Amino acid sequence: MEEKRKENSQAALEFKGRNLEEAIKSAERHFKQHRSNLEYRVVAEKTRLMGAKKKEVVIQAWIRSNQSFPELREFLNNFLRIFPLKLEFYLRERETTIDVIFNGQDRFFLLRKEASLLNAIQHVLNKVFSSLPKRIQCDCNNYRKKRERKIISLAEKAAEKVVQTGEKEVLGLMNPYERRIVHLRINQIPGVSSESIGDGFYKRVVIFSISSRENQ
């Protein structure tokens, strides 16, 4: 334990702030890492007298060792060094996905045109790291959750129209993850079903009445 602490101290740097949050953010900016990839300890909390009382928090911070998915981290670090946008990232492992969460000054460029750039990066990562045990999902500013709610709403409205008219409804182009959201929701609605049509990565989803399809 003492040996590990000594190793960390050698790699640690000091950061200051008016509070702990400000000191951690300073460390994040320096290391270009999300706080989940850092370790830190508070080394001082003091009040300075400079005309008025000012509190100062001092921490020592270092990059966390033995991080999961080191090859993916290295690839992303190298990628962002040459990428023309100022971005940061951190990884979050969930039950079925490895989430790459982007942040940084230029993060909103990833979300233009229905997050086409974010989706392109995600597609490349899944191709390069197809051997990983889980699918990689890229996110920024909670885009995936907002998009998922929007897709579910579209699917529900289309299904309601199909039930009322008996006519099929065709949704816009979607990637595999988005199509899966639609199929899962439609499977929960009685009297309707869905299927993907088209070629390539992006396809459309057709929602149709089961009774109409059976009568054809």
C-alpha cells in the first residue's frame, strides 16, 4: 500500500481552487481526462487573508492506473490529438455497452445534422474494436437518451395511426441501434408489427397492421 502511494505521489501534480470542485476541474483540464479517469486526494484546505477571506483547496491528482480497455483509450487519445475539434472523453462500462462520453469546447459539432459525426465515430470504433465483448456507444450531452425518447414517441404515433387506418407507416432512415428501439417498442403494442427495409447501414422501419398483412 505504501509503495503504491509512493508511485502515485511521483506522478501526482498539485491543483488549487476556491473549492474542491474547482480544483478537480483544473486537474481535468490539465490531464485532458474526465474525473472518472483520475484519482486525487486533498492535501490542504485553508483560508487566505488578502483584504478579504478567501478559501483555497489544494489537491494532488494523477491519472488512474489499471484503467479498463487500455487499447480503446489509447486509440481515442491518439485520435483526438489529430482531430480538428477540441474534445475530451471518458469511458463508462454498462451491462451491454461501453459508453464513450465526449465533452469539451467543440462538443456540439458532434451533434449537428442529427449527430452524423458522433454516429460516424461510433461506427468506426465498433469496426476497429469488434473483438471487444460489448458494443461501443458514443454519446455527448445526453444525446442518446433524448434521441431515444424522440424515436419512441415517433414509433408510438405511427403505430396509433396504423391501428386507426390499417395503412402502413414508414419512418425515416435510422441506424441499427435506433431501429432496435423502434422494434422493441412496437413489439409491445398489440395489433401492429415492424420490419426494416433497405440496404446499407441506415435503413427505414415499416410499421404495419398484423391483420392487414394476414389478409393479403
